[in-house]
Amino acid sequence: MKKVKVNLQPIVSEINLPTVLKTAVLPGDTSESLFIATQVGEVLRIGNGKVTTFLDIRERVIELGSKGGYDERGLLGLAFHPDFYYNGLFYLHYSVAGTQGPGALSDSFEPDPCDPKTLNLKWNDRETKYDHIDTVEEWVQPPNGSRHPRKRRTLLNLRRPFFNHNGVNSLNFSPETRKLIFTNGDGGSGFDPFDLSQDLMEIAGKIIEIDVNKNTINQQNTDQAPAVTRFNELSKSIQNILTLIASGVRNAPGISYQKVNNQYIKYVGHVGQELIESVFSFTTYKPIPVTELVKTDLRKLALEDDGFINLGWRGWEGDFPTPILKDCPDNPQLDKKITAFYNDAVITSTKRIRPVINYFHQDPRLDKFQGTALTGVQAYMGNSIPGLTGSVVFIDFARRDESEAPTRGVLAYIQAKMDGRPNDFHVMNIGYDFGSEDAYFVSLGTDLNQERLFLGAYGSSKVTDYKKGTVYVIVP
């Protein structure tokens, strides 16, 4: 296959770390604007050649950088209602200011197959031992931009056990159902200590569909909505608007839809643990209404989950049983790869779907790269970039196989396959000079018709190194 070459055209520079890149047509406008959510809590708008601030919620967002500058909290999700032009509704997911807690564990976690206690930890004292609270909210832009956007209601308040794995680009609307899709990480640490991703009653580690067209009791005065961790802790009115789409999620940079032959292929990127980054795809799925899930649990009945999507975490990391890496003292060039959760891998072996691609942190193949973390997946249906039409593009935060600074991210792609069977990927050549600065690839977006691709890059791995961000349009 011919290698795809692309270039990058800067749109805006010297911004804070861009977590979400979306386009929408503002009420009263005639063309799309690009909206950029930054991790610290801004939403910038680029339209008519101008950069303006559409929304600034920095005072609502948790103070970032307490872990040495690197952080996975902040403003993480932004989605515009399919009828945004007419109703002005949009949705935010962010970590709430003033909710910092001590965390669920006092020490870092690594499973030890020789010690059963480490394989069966429970998250106890959840009301006091948590890291922070995330919220999913509905906001409205009044018509003609006559007033600033305002918060309308809270959909979810979620208590998180750790600071990481909260999802990013976590809110997207399904073109099939016109409902809001929330891709929700496993709650953090590493190795999913409490196995939240496989417990269907836990909200963490799931992909959730939210019917925002239904009213809830949280309209208007919403700040008192309780923070929860499990579906059965939610009010009946909130349970009624939620449907479970998938479990076994470690951490995901959103969901992307690609229409092929009147069917939508869904793509979910999956951030790995030790060895593997993955992209999963599926067309059909069997959702589980949360009301049914809770009712079944109360009656202690077996849940009918045939056809339900399970990405396999924590027993599986991509296509491999989740490993622990140990040094080989007699040969520093090698390491041992020990199965972390043998029982979990066996139990989910027939339930899980396989990734459409895996790429690796260690890869000896000359035409590949050694990855760090998958940070974006988007379908591309345009024609302007030769060889890329109909493909699915993904980015990696920073390649490991370049020994000398500065750091660079990776652009790669796969060809779409309707059957969801494993595929190979191809690395793009980027004909752009980043100079002497680092360029971590942190976000990927498209326009409404998936004909233009946008890339967010940052000059540091620390969110507290401010104003080091650039957003590019990817061009031939």
C-alpha cells in the first residue's frame, strides 16, 4: 500500500492543552465554526478568521497539576446537540473544582498473581476515599448570541477513585440514535484495582447512552445532584434516560462513527496498560437499559447479555491477556511478561470482542512505531488527502522509538472493514517542521461531514506548562 503523506497547517497557537476539537454551526450563523475545549476549562471558537472565547468555566474546573504537572482531569468532553442550531444545547464533562479527595488507595497498585488479596480488592468507604467528582452537564446558548451560555441541568455527578482514566473527548452524539454517548474510563490507577470495568452495576469502565431529549428532575437547580459510583445509586428519573452500550473499558478517547453502505461502524480507541494500544469496532450491539439492569440486580436474576459489547479489560489488554512486565536481571534487553489476571482473562475470553487493530509499545517491525498512548480516533470521508478516503485515522501521544529529543506524536490510519476482523495499520509521513519544540499529539477531530481533520499538539506533557498548544488542519 502506498504511504500517505500529509502536511499540517496551523490554525491557532499558544493555547492551553486542547482536549476536544469539534465543529458546529452557531444559532444564527451560516457556516461551521471550530470549537476547541482546553483542559483547564476554556472553549475557544474559531470562525470568520477570528479566535474568540465561547465559554470560560475555569473557576468550575478542579485545580490541575497536583501530580507533578501531568493530569488526566479537567474539561474532558464537549458535544453539540444534533439540533444545536435550533435549540442551542451543548454538553460538557469536567472535573469539578473543590472536590479533591485523598484517593481510594494510599499506595500505588500492581497485582501480584501470587497474592490473591491483590486480585480481589474492594473499593470501600467511597464517600470519603475518592479522588474527585466529575460532572456531565447540559448547557444552552441563547439565540443570536444575545447572552453568554448558561448551565441548564446536571445529568451525572460521578465520584472517581483516582485522578486518571476519566476519558477524554468523552461526549459524542450518535448519528444513529441521536443520543449522547459517554465513553467513561475505569476510574484510574493502573490495572483497574477494583475490577470496576467488568461489574455492570459500576458506572466506571462503561460506554453509556444518554437520552437527553427526556426531562429529568435535575432541571435548573442542579448543584445538589448526589455524586454516585453505581447505577443503582441514581434516581429513577436519571436511570430512565441511561442505556448501557459496552463494558470492559480501560480508558478511551471517545467514539467515532463511519457510515458505510447505510450502516454505521463504531470505532472506540482503547488506551493500553503495559504493551498494547487498540482500536475496537462494531456495527450492531445490544444495549441494556439501566432500569432493566437495576431491576435484574434487585431480584438477583441472571442478566441476558448476549450481543452486549465487552472490550475485555481488565483481563485483556487489546488482543493479549493483560501482562505485568518484570525486568530480566541477567539480560536488561529483555523483560518477562507475566499474566496479571488469569481468571479474569478466562472468564471474559468468550464475552469480549477483538480489536480491529493492536499497536505496540515494543514493535520490532521496520514500518511501524513504538507507541505510548492512543489519544484520538476519527473516521475520514473526505477526498482532499489522496489514499486516505474512507479510512480511520488515529494518533499516538508520543513515539518511544526516537531516542533523541524533541518528542513527536504519530499519525496513522487503518482501512475500514465492515466485519470488524483484525486489520493492520499504516504510519503517515508528516511533512511539517515542528522545530526544536516537543509535539505531543493530544487530540484529533473532524468537521461535521468528516471531510477535514484537525490535530491538537502540545509542547509539554504537563498541563501546567501553559500556552504550549497548537491546533492544525491536516492537509495534503
